[in-house]
Amino acid sequence: MAKKRVAKKKLTRKKTKPEWPVTRNVMFRPERMKYVRRLIRPEGCVFCHALKEGVSPESLVLCENGQAMLMLNKFPYNSGHLLVLPKRHNGEFTEMTDSEMRDVNELMKIGVEVLTEAYRPGGFNMGLNLGSVAGAGIPEHLHWHILPRWAGDANFYPLIAETKVVIETLEQTYERLVPLIESRMTESRGLKSGHRQGAKS
Ligand SMILES: [Zn+2]
């Protein structure tokens, strides 16, 4: 084995050549720092933890069916960015059972329905990042994204700073979507949901 070369470069900076960017506009939003992924290293699987907590604004879980659940993405790219995931802790797509896929698909559909009703987006990105090299933030527990899109919603912040300014808080999104999900539950589908459990409307 070749000996690993460790190049120790002196951390001196050339004073004559300023580093990029020379000048730029800075938007100070310190409250958004909690959404910078790299700063947050939660212990254990956050999805399994959320499942254990159950449906609530704190867990961000909006509803669940037999083997899957629908929740807000804690690090939204846009307002209304949802995740659908199997309850079982599993990172292998090929190990998904037919019944798990059916339950995931049911919640994908409900997610799109309620987002359409609540936000009227122009379109959606929906899908699964399989493996960390493909962009999965938590590759050990499969999760599908439902991302509402509007014309012109892309900006440069995620590209340069992994930070996105989202105009709505997670709490506001949760409160907006839960009644829409509850109305669908009463329609038929036998979903378990709603942080207002026990409250009759
Ligand atoms: Zn898990």
C-alpha cells in the first residue's frame, strides 16, 4: 500500500488577491441556520424517531396508514415540501414489499392532492434519492420527496450555501395541511392522522 501522502500546506493567504466573492449582498437570517444540514447531527434515525413520536406538529408527521407515513421535510426546499416513507427502517429499494409500495403510493397521492388544494403549485418534483451519492440525506431509511414547484422558484442560495429561504414556517405548513388530510380521512381511506385526535369537528 502506498503511504498516504499528507501535504501540509501552510495556511497563509495571499494578501494581494482577494478570495471570491469579492463583494456580494448578504442576507442575514440567523434563524435559518438551523436548516443548514451540516450543523445538525441527530442521533439515530430521525424518521424512526418521528414515527415513535406519532402524528403531531412536533414530529412533523401529518398522517400514517398501515405501513407508511407522510410528513413535512424538516429541511424544506419549498413551502409544502413533503416526505413519504415506509415505517420500516430500510434503505434498500429492492426490499420494499408490495404492500409497503401500495401504502407509500397511497400517501404520495394524498400528498399531491392536499398540496394542490393548499398551494396551487404549477408542478411537482416527486421521487426517491437512492443512496447518499444520489443525494439521499438519510440513505438508511427510504423516503420519497414531494416538492411543489412554482415558475421561477429556483434561486441560487441552495447552490452556494445549502440554505434556502422559505416563506412559511413548518408550523404554518403543518396547520395548513392537517385539516385537508383529515377531510380525506373521513372520506374513506382509513388513514390515521391529525394532531387533533379526539377533537371532533
Ligand atoms: Zn429509520
